[in-house]
Amino acid sequence: MLFNILPTLLEIFLVAAILFVKYDPWFAIITFVTLAAYIAFTLVVTEWRMVFRRTMNDMDSKANTRAIDSLLNYETVKYFGNEHYEVARYDEQMRQWEVSAVRNQTSLATLNAGQSVIIAIGVTLLMLLAADEVARGKMTVGDLVLVNVFMLQLYMPLHFLGFVYREIKNALADMERMFRILNQNREVQDLPDAPALQVKQASVRFANVSFSYDPTRQILHDVSFEIPAGHTLAVVGASGAGKSTLSRLLFRFYDVDDGAILIDGQDIRQVTQQSLRAAIGIVPQDTVLFNDTIYYNIAYGRPEATREDILRAAQSAHLHHFIASLPLGYDTMVGERGLKLSGGEKQRVAIARALLKNPALLIFDEATSALDSKSERAIQDELRGIASERTTLVIAHRLSTVVDAEQILVMEQGRIVERGTHRELLRQGGAYAQMWALQQQQAQGEARAG
């Protein structure tokens, strides 16, 4: 702007002023008309071209999304033999991108040609007018040369102005998606000057909590319970009962619609999200690992931890002997999303990562669902020892993993229908007792089949 556009605009103004003062006013009139036509044409055609540019960007994004989706889910593609189908989908997106790209280049050629035609017409009219003035003796040949030099000096920078405007419009079109993302408001935001969470005993209380991801479908209905400091509470129920939603709300990925969630009496909506999440560790049901080493993925729980701390966490998760058996040990790469490890191995990495974080509050969301019975029993014993020192929320489907919890909640369709210890719930003969009986029958059937 400072070194190119502003000097060009100043030069246009000075040339027009010289032509208007020293020569026939028609020289200045033709110059200004040419400038106006050039600018109007550039603005109109550039706006028209932006449609093709935006379409080209959309097709490019969709093609990349298709490719990444297919590559991340390559096992599913191979299970069903759909390689050619995925290639065809990608080719269709690229074909549409190609059409848009050709239209974009064609419209660019149209813009450049139109600008050149306008300038050529303006220069031709000025030269004809100057030649006529020379023929009539009103101007010398030197004046003709002077006007010609002025025109060349005027219209060459004008081409540059058109180029700059076009490039700026293209850049803005390319960045529209980024601007839309930047303009998005976060659903969950810290209050201004929100204090950090002060964790003393890590007691947790859900007070009349109601929540829905979508207003048309309520997930939790007036849920209330308390986990005293250092105690373990388990939540069981069928799929879709709202169990995992409790952990998402506790991490404040979403804010509750009604009620409140309190840690040591502090409403989690009143404190910073960073301090809240620093106090909570989780072993999720679906463990996603980074495409890096096993060491890196364990250390992610506390990046500043020492190697001794990381080895201790791996031993607590019964993972150390497996890692030691690998040729590269802790430097073994786990692959995209941990695809080089089995489900049980990934879950042990997640457990080690949570233990390394050493949080005041622990959440186990089906933490041993991918382990075999022997490994599950060993890790369950370890987890019980860890949980005895912390406030723990256990979300489970297999009831055998929660029998030692101080309190068990049974959820159905977003409501707590039963609560009590394992023995108390069995004596009630309700939903928990039915689930227990059914799972015991399944275990006995598997044992007989074995």
C-alpha cells in the first residue's frame, strides 16, 4: 500500500492534472473515463470470479476430507473391499475441483484480456487525439511523445493495481473458512476473572442436573448424587442411559442446562476450565493415541514427568513387561491412532497416562473393557489400590468391576432408578439384580463352553 498503490494513485492524479492544464481537456476526460471503466470492469469481474474460487476451495476441502477419512478408516475399507468405491468418491470430488479450477483460470484470462482491451482503447483514443492536434499545428511532435510516455507510465501501474486487488480478493476468499472459525463463539467459556479451582478433598456433588445435547432429546433428568472425598462411586446401566455424559459434564465439555456440579463446594462453571481439567484424570473407553512412541503417549499425562515416573506408571498399568519385550522398548511407534497396538494394550497406555497425571479425581469409563479376564483382574486390583486414595467415578457395563464401590447408581433413560451398595441392590431385586443375574448366566455359559 505504502510503496506501490499510494504512489500509483498519486501519479495518476498528477498526469491527469498536467494533461488537463497543458493540453485539450479531452485528454483528461479520456484518461478519467478509461480509469473509471478499468476500475468498474475489474471490480465486477473479480466479484464474479470469486464464485469459482470459493467453489474450487470447497471442492479441494471435500476431496481432502474424503481422502483423510478413507485413510484413517483403511481397515473398514479393506473389510468390505471398497477400495475402488473410495477411489471413485475421491475422483468425483477432484473432477468437480478440476471444473472449478478451469473456470477460475478462464475467468482470470477474461479479466486480464478485458483490462488490456480497455487500456488499449484509451491509449488509442489519446494517440488519435494527439495526432490530430499535431496535424492541426496545436501540438508538436514532442508533445505527442510526451503524451505517449505519460500514457505508458500511467497504465502500467494501473495493471499492477488490478493485480493487487485480484490477489487480495483471492486471499480473502481462501481465508474465509478460517475467518468463520475465528468468529465462532465457544460454547463453554470461562467467566471474566474466574478463579482457579481449589482442590482440598475432591468431593463431588451433582445437584439436580438436567442436560441435553439437543433440545429435542433430553439426556439427563434431575440427576443428584454425591461422591465423598476418597470414595468410589460406580454408575451402571444400559447403553444410552447417560453414563458417559456424566464424565463429559464433569470435564465441562458442556455446561448443564439446569442444576449444578460442585467440587469441594465450588460450582465448576465459576472456575477456569484449565484448573478443573488439571484436577481430573480419565481412562476413556475409546483410547486414541498419538502417532508417536509409547513413551511419548504415556508422558502425555504429565509432559514434565521424569523417566522414572513414567516407568512407574507403566508398571502400575501392567504394561512395562510388554514394552520391555519389544525390540525398541519405549521408543516403539504406535502408529496412527495407536493402530499398531491391540485394544488391551492401548487401554493400558491410557491407564498409565492417567496414573502419571496423578489427579485428585479419577474417572474410569469402561477402563478395562478391552482387557482379557486375567489382565482385567490384575489391573482391577491395582486400580482399587489407586482409587482408595482418590475420589473415583467408575462408569461400567460389566458389573463385576464395580462390586467393591461404596455406592452404585443404576441409570435408565437419564434417570437414577436405584442406588446402594452391591449387596443392597441385590437384596432389592430390581434392575441391578436382573443385570447381575443375566451377566452371571453369561459368565457361567462361557465357562461351560470353555
